[in-house]
Amino acid sequence: MTGTVLSLTDIGLTLQGNAGPVPILRGISLKVNQGETLALTGPSGSGKSSLLMLMGGLERATSGQVEALGQDLSRMDEDQLAKFRRGNMGVVFQSFHLIPNMTALENTALPLELGGEKNAFARAKSELEAVGLEHRIDHYPAQLSGGEQQRVALARAIVARPPILLADEPTGNLDGVNGQAIMDLLFALRDRDGSTLIMVTHAPELAERCDRVLRLIDGQIVPDQSASGQVVA
């Protein structure tokens, strides 16, 4: 692994609640290297998903700096962030977020179409084949099982071959069998493309497959750990 693809410096995130300001993240600083696999763990409400959203420019930090691939995300407006993500980041959500009136093929091709790719559908078909859905490309989300919908979401996330892949509880809405299949696919596609993978997970078996595990408690990172559980200096 060479080079830093994500750098967070003294990140803070505070949201306004009914009773006043609510601190979500406090003093987060970390670097993620090219090709690294990183798991974000911790109890519910610890700030894991918020941290992932900040990394992807889907949430703005209240303080500090987020850099991705050498670009300062805090200096970008919403259109610039969307364009940057389209070519550089793939995001997989727990709840799939497929467009219901689009087929699996159309959902997968969407990021490429937005980027003006002429061969968007051919590339989307290839990625659906890679996740084992070549026989379901013309089906709509409502016609697919949960596991199949997550496969479509995964194909959509990696269709542009982004250098950074973000996953928020990618197996959280799936049963054990489908969760294991998505887990295997996620790492296989990451290995194929050499991308950097950062995921939020409650699944110990998924975290253990990563190069590094970061645990969040009350919006702060406790000491870094390797996948084996050893503290990393």
C-alpha cells in the first residue's frame, strides 16, 4: 500500500437537537492508505455512520478538514462533491437505495450515465454478471430479494471502478447466508480493483477480515487495532 487516499484532521461534527447542540464526533484524526481495508466499529450511536458520511462528502464537518485523493472536500459545493464522488467513490448503504422504477441494469448504469459514459449499459451488465445477477438484469427492485438488491447496490457502487469504496452496514439487512455472500463479493471486488475499502459494521467476522479496525465510543476513536486485535501504535 502506498500513499494516503483519505485524511481527516481534527474533525468535529455537531448537530442541532431539540434540547440544543449535540456533539456527534469530536477530535477525529486519521489517515487511510491506498488499498487498505478499514472497519469502523462501536455501539449504536457512537458516530460510525456519521464518520463514514463525512469521508464521502455526504455530510459536512462542523470543524476540521477532510481530504480525499488530495482534494479538500470542505471547499467543494454540492455539485462539485457529487461530481467528485461519481468518479472516485462508490457507496453501499444498508438499505440499498435503489430507484424503484428502474431495472437492475438501469440502476447499475446510472452513475456512468450521469458521467456521460457511452458504454454505460455494457459496463453495468458486466458488473451485474460479476455479482451473479446476469439473469435478473431486467427485474425491478420490488421483484428482487434483499440479497439480490444488495448485489445490485454493490454493482452500482463499483461500476465506475472507484479508488475508494465506502460501505455502511452492507450485511445489516440480510440473513446469514446472503450476508456471507455479500461479504465475500465485497472483498473479491475490492481485490479485483485494488480499491480502498472502508466499512461500518457490527459483524465481528466482517471486521476481522479488514487490515485495521477502528472502534468509536461517544464520537471519539479509541486506540487503533489490527484485525487480530493487537493495538497498533
